[in-house]
Amino acid sequence: MLRMHALRARPVLAFAIAAGLAAAAGCGSSNNSGTSGAGSPAASSGSGSQVNTSQCGTKPGVKATGTPIPLGGIVTNQPGTSFTDIANMAAAYFACVNANGGINGHPIKYAIQTEQTKPDQIAAESKQLVQSDHVVGIVGNTSILECTIDHSFWEQQGFYIVDSGIAPECWSTPNSAAVNMGPRYSSDGAVQYAISQHVSKIVFDQSNVPGTGYIAAGPVALAKAANVPIVQLTENVPINDANSVAIKEVDDAGPNGAVILNFTPPEALVILQAAQKLGLENRVKLWGCSTPCNTDFLAHALGPKWNHKLFVNAELTPPDGTNTPSMNLYKAILAQYGKKVSGGVGSFSQMGFAEAKIMVHALQTIKGGYTVKSVNAALKAVKDFDTGMLCKPWTYGSYPMHIPNNEDYTVTPDNGKMITAQGCTPISANDPQIAAYRKLAG
């Protein structure tokens, strides 16, 4: 999972998804390509409506008409798991840039490939982007297996990827740097918060997808260091019997325990709603969730009974109550160009915004032509860049592994919004991967 986790979309949740986190279209297509200019304006809403989206470019109101700069991305999109909101938000940002000067007059052409967790398909799509689409940069990759399958190919071709990681190789290889912390480190954050509240036991439940052992290793290390017992569970998605899942979790955790979920919002929602229907929401000390649950869609769907009972790791700055130029621009671009971003305001679209912003920043530093060599050298050179979405400035760097986002928030539902329960907090170095990266990067 992505740390994401964007496993989404089940038919029985169609009404909820339509309201906030709909399943991405095109699940049946293995190669859905799009360009950043394709999004049509939507009605503005929220604080972002007061921001002029022309701030995304260097020449407000001037459409870029030069030779396009081809970029690409690969995302998982299948029943129960979809990360298309991330790439679609990156496309929305690029559309905004294209409408306001582009990159020195050059528009960005962004091709999005979708895959269904098939290694051969993923490998073919990466080659298509390089050999047929002739992309010069890869941004927005969010896939259960893509980092595992493609990292050697990107290294051979000289590409430095800016992605939303899921597979271990997204953080453990030299040519991948994520804006998110992924399912492992986000789950670390959720478990870390539960431990800080002095729970006596942790039940960690996640979707049964490739990489569950790697994901659980972080929470297990943190629980062991704190001498807190931890139970590991997995569930097949889409979840068909949420009542049984909720009962099992609560029984295993006990009254002073914590249940920590690592699912996409629709799957987490069916578990939490089942717990509420059965009167189980107060049978444990607290419920927790990794970053995918950080969305107003979920807070609104749960209702006030879950106020301050669910604590969600937030890898990115909580949008509710944050009034900064970057956050307002993000909301404005989402409203005007993000018609395809079905989940609206939330962590997935924030990730796409941050990735696109990093790419645009790197492109703007290039003097001369936009080639594989120049674009990827510029990406690798990004240092201490303020995305407006993360606790700390983001750096790519020349390291054998990359975990540039390793400090985050905790949020909790409050009458349909996700509000901050804990400010920026470093993820514990009791996870050996976090300790190794900090030793490398200082």
C-alpha cells in the first residue's frame, strides 16, 4: 500500500465515494494516458476560492505554447486500491502552470499510466513512457509494486523519481524520493501516538496486499521498544464482513488497548462504521489510522460520535484551519483544475500537489534544454525546498536511500473536519529504517 494506501472503491460505497472519495474511473484500462491540460474548471469552494490560481506560474494569464516538456507517472488503479487522485492532482497543478506561462513558455505534457498490480504490465508501462512517450522526468508514481519492479530500470536510464511510495524500494533505493512516508512510516506515526497515550496493547490491522510484512515491521519495532504487546492482523479487500473484523479487533485490543488501521478511506470507513453500529467505538482506549484516513470525507461520514476517538497520522499539513499561501493555492487549483480528483481535499491530493510543485521548481532551475539528463540532475539537486505541505523542507540528495519526509502530525475528527491533535513530531528512530536514513542525511 501506499502509505498511502489508496485502496479504494467498492460498489457498496458508491454513495460515499461520490460524495468525497469516489473510485477512479478507468479501472478496466491498463494504459489510461492523459495530459495536464485536460482538466476543465470546477466551481471554486473554501478558502482556496479567494486565491488567484495564476500564482502557480511565472506569467499570469499567459498560456504556454512552446514545445511541450513530456513527463509521466504510473499509478495503481484497481478494485479496492486506487491512487489516481495523486497523479490527477499533479496533472491539475501542471494545467495551472501551463495556463500561466508554463516553464519558460513550455507547457508540461503529463502522461498517466494506470496498472493493476501486474509486474509485466508495470515494466511495460515504464518502458512505454521512456521509449514511446520520450518523457524526461517521472513524477507522481504511486503504486503497490512499481518501485519494486522498476527501480533498476530507472537507475539504468538515469531517472530520479519523485513519488508517493508504497513498496520498500521507494525508500531504500538511490533513485526514488517520496513526499509521503508510506504505509510503514505512517503506521509508525499512528502507533507512536497510541503508545504516547499509554495504551496497554496494540492491534495493528491492514489490507492483505504485497508488503504487509515490511509495513508491520516498523510498528512492531516501536511497540517492542516501548514494551507494549502488539497483535498483527490482515484483511482481504474489499472487506465483505466488517462486523467480524471490528469485533475481532476490539476483542484482541481490550479496554485499554488501541486498534490501528492501515487501509484506504473507504475500507477503513466500513470497519469504523461497523464498530459504531455494534456499539464498539468506546470499547477500546483509542482508534488510530495511517495517513489515508486523513480526509474530511471520512470525518464527515463517521459523524460526531467519532470526535476525538480516532487519531490519524497526517504526513502532510492538515488542510482544515491552515491559512497559508501554499494551502490556499492548493485548494484553489483543486477547485479550478481538479475535476478528476474524486477525493477532494485530503492527503492524496496534497501529495500530488507537493510532487508537482517539486518538479516545477526543479524545471525552473534548468538553463538550456529539457532532457533526461538536465531534468533529473535538477531533481536530484533539490535541497531544503518548502513544498508548503510538509513539516520540514524536502531534499532529494545523493543517498543510497531516501526518507525525506520523516516528521508529521496527528489529526482527529471534529464535526466533519480533521483537526490537529498533535503538531509536527519526528517519527521514532526505533524503526531501524528511520535511524539509518537520519544517519546518512544528518
